[in-house]
Amino acid sequence: MLLCGPAPGLVPMAGGVPIGVPLGLEALREADTIVVPGRSTADAPVPEPVVEALRQGAERGARLVSICTGAFVLGAAGALDGRRATTHWAWTDRLAALCPRAVVDPRVLYVDEGSVLTSAGMAAGIDLCLHLVRGDHGAEVANTIARRMVVAPHRTGGQAQFIEQPVPVTRDSMLQRTQAWALERLHEPLTVEAMARHANASARHFTRRFHAEFGTTPLKWLLQERVRLAQRLLEQTDLPVQRIAERAGFGSAVALRRHFGDAAGTTPLAYRQTFRGERAHG
């Protein structure tokens, strides 16, 4: 492994501690795999020599890999054009805006497009690197490395980014009260009409006001909150999946698996096993 940059020397890191870079970009001329790390300012301009070095690498068949916001560097080089890609969920909208020819997926841990691979956050970068090792050297080598690092040996790229996205907040006291009321009753078969009655509004007016404030419908919001509750119960309790489905308002384990899979890209049992590091029981 070689560490290089636009010029040899000390490179300041986000935490203020510099790292020594012994080589310049000429080191990329023979590289089979080029890994671009994350950046503290994701959408900062990329130096032209870096862009050119990456383009040359792609032209001769080098594999390009980005960790977290390093995807912006690959995007600047045109490497994401016509491909699926991802980055940290907080930056996916910005990446999509700067790389309109890329198909940016904000949900997954990493994307393998063959010659171009991108990961979400830094932890997902570990998953992606283990995926590369597994493909190049086999599962046994990848598992050995994972054990030494004390990380999960394998999380598929299609799993969702597990970091919980922030819940929108509002100064609308009517919506605040109704949301709090609904969150205490997720186990019940709530409807838009029931929420509107609590808010002393018509269903149409309530839905329009809710969408204007949060950019989503009341039912989609309820589904998101039910999935979040199911995630917390899977992480923090030993309840069976059927019981979690009931407490989260899905009614049945079948319904929970379907909606959980759509939202998180994995099964409830696989999610529990990933977070708790143990054999999951349903």
C-alpha cells in the first residue's frame, strides 16, 4: 500500500493532527486500486492534478474506490457518470446536485459498480474494504481481518445506512401535539382521520398542513416512526419479531418484515444480529 497526495509532505487532518504523505501523484501511475478517503469539506474544489490523475487511472483500468465523502472527488473526475453511487447520507443530496449524471442512492452502505466503488460513512468504508478483500483474496482472509478489527465480517452493500436521520421539527403547536399523541399510540391502527380529529382539523386540511411542514404525508411519517420503533426494540430488547411487530403497529411479523426491508434494506433478524453481535432469534 502506498500513501500519496498532490505533493509529498504533512497533510492536516480534520482533528488537527497532520499525517505524513511520502509520495506525490506519480505513485498512482502503476496502482491497480486507488482509494480516495473522506474529506472534511465534501464539496470543496478538487485540485486539477488530482482530477487528471484519477481520469488517467480510470482510462488504464484502475479500480477507483471512495470512502464517505471521497465520492465527491470521484465525481469531480467524472468517474460516477452513468453509475450508481453513494456517500454519507448527510451529503447525498449535494452529491446528486453536483453529479447529475450519477444515480446517487442515499440508503445503502456501499455500491459496487465493478471498476468504481463508493461507500457511505467511515464505518461503511470498512465494510466496503472488507468486501474488496473478500473478492480479491477470499472470505477466510476477510474474516480474519474483521476479527482482528472486531467488526462484523460481512454486511451487504444493500443494507441501509443505519444512522438514524434527524426527525424534522416544527414550531406548529398543533402538529407537535398530534405527533406526540400519535407516537404514544403507534401500536394502534392510526388513520389520517384519527390524527386530524385530534388536531381539530379536517383530514384534507391536516394532510395539506402536515405535508407543507414536513414534506411527507401523515401515513408515510407514521410508517417511518414505526420502523424507528422496531429498530430500537430490535437493538435494545429480546422480544420476538412478532411481538415487536405488534408493539410497533405492524400487526404481524410478515408486515414488519416487508416494511422493514423496504426502509432498512435488510431483515429484522439480520438487523438485530448486526447491532447486537449475537445470533438473532425471532
